[in-house]
Amino acid sequence: NFINYWGNTGTGNYSGLITTLRHTFSHNFQLEAQYAWAKAMDENSGPFTRDPYPYNSHAAYGRSDYNVANGFKIFGLWQPVIFSGSHGWLEKVAGGWSLSGILNVHSGFPVNPVYNVATSGGLYYNGSGYTQLRPGGLVAGYGKSTGNKNFQQSTNPNYGGDATRYFTGPAYVDGPAFPAVALSALPGIQRNSLTGPGYNDLDGTVSKAFGLPKMPVLGESAKIELRADSFNLFNKTNIDTASIDNTVGSAALDGTISSNSDFGVAGKALGSRTVQLQARFSF
């Protein structure tokens, strides 16, 4: 009563535009900005993918799990020279500072809405492990805000606690024998049809190098460097898209639909502010 088959199949494509602007200013300051527009489409985004429609791999064609439509980054680096010329020894003591940061903003990863379904013998065959189907259709009117706060609430305001008003149930009937289920139609919406919360993060680094006097063995370039790296410097809350409840509701054989009020609600956030300290001696 169990069968599993894996094939090296599936197609995908990627289109993108990456623009970069960089400039080196006076006083040892560098700045680079990058904008990327992209669209990645595929039938599976990783190995050993189990789509709810295994008999037709193209039914899974949609936005890739890692697709990000719009991404923006700014990189900055400042390395001031406090003392120059004949005051090299003063620069070794008071100088050697470096300050850098990366601002990363993007429009969010996709979310794949599904319905839980119930049959007397399981989808396709008894014990198959397939228990979900994508909605049969889409009704306009739901909210499309991707702000983090929408996904942090007990009920996502985009759907008002009842997403079944916007995503109709899948069409299927129970079969008397193998296959246990006959689908009267392919999914009415593409895989990964919704967009999750956007992402906003700033990482920063500050370091200070202390030059050492010229000594035998160590030479004239010996120094001690202290460094602090901060990830998510402002402790910004960013939602873990993988934790978002993507179950619209349940669809019974008789056509009864029950909603899931947690649809679109996140279960956890990504990492909070983390600070890493380092000390390095080099010669």
C-alpha cells in the first residue's frame, strides 16, 4: 500500500535585471547601491519535491520558493586617515578605524495557499501521504499588503479570518478503488501565488587597528585589530516566511468548506540583533 518514485524532472527559468551604482568619495569613503528585479519560475525549487499533483509536473509551475521580485542593497565603507605624512606613528595609535554597513531590503518570498482534503483512502492511493490540494479558483477582494505587522497579528487583516471567501475549494471525488481520488480539474491558481512579508535589515561593522612598533621577527606591519560585527543592528522584526500558515481551510468530499482563521499568520520571526566581537593579531 505504499509507493514512492523520484525522477530527475522539472523545468525552470529565470529573468533578471541587476543595476549597480558605485562611487569613491574623498576622505576614504566608498558607497555602492544595487537594485535587482527578478522573476524565477519553476516546477520544483529543491530536491525530493512532492507536489499535490504528481501525475502532471507542469501543474506545479509557478514562482520559485526563493523568488524575490525586487531587491535593494546599499554597501558603505569609511576608513579615515587621521594623521598622514611624517606622523605615521600617530596614525598607528589613533587611526586604523574602519566603519562599514550593508542595508538589505527586498519585497518578500512567495507563499503557496493550500486546502486540507479528506478521503476514505487518502489522495491517489491508500497511505499515499498526499493530504493537500491547491484552491480551485480565486475571487478578487482580499488585501495584498506585505507589511510585517499583518502577519504578526492573530488574524491576518488581508483575509479577515476567512480566506475561503477568496480561495474556492478544490474539485475532487472519492473513487471506489485505485486511484482513490479523481480530480475533476487542475488547480485553479498557480503554486506560490501569494507574496509574503518584505524584508528589511541593516548589518554593521566597526573595527580599530593598533599598529605596533617595528620589531625583529614581527616586522613593521604588525598590528592588533579589534572588531565588532552587528547583524540586524536595529533589532528589526522580520518574519520567517516558511512559518506562515498557508492552509486556507479544509475541503470535504461533499463540498463542505471550513476556514482556518490562522491563514496568513506567522509562527516565528528571523534572528534578532546579534553582536560578534573579535580580536586579531597579525604581522
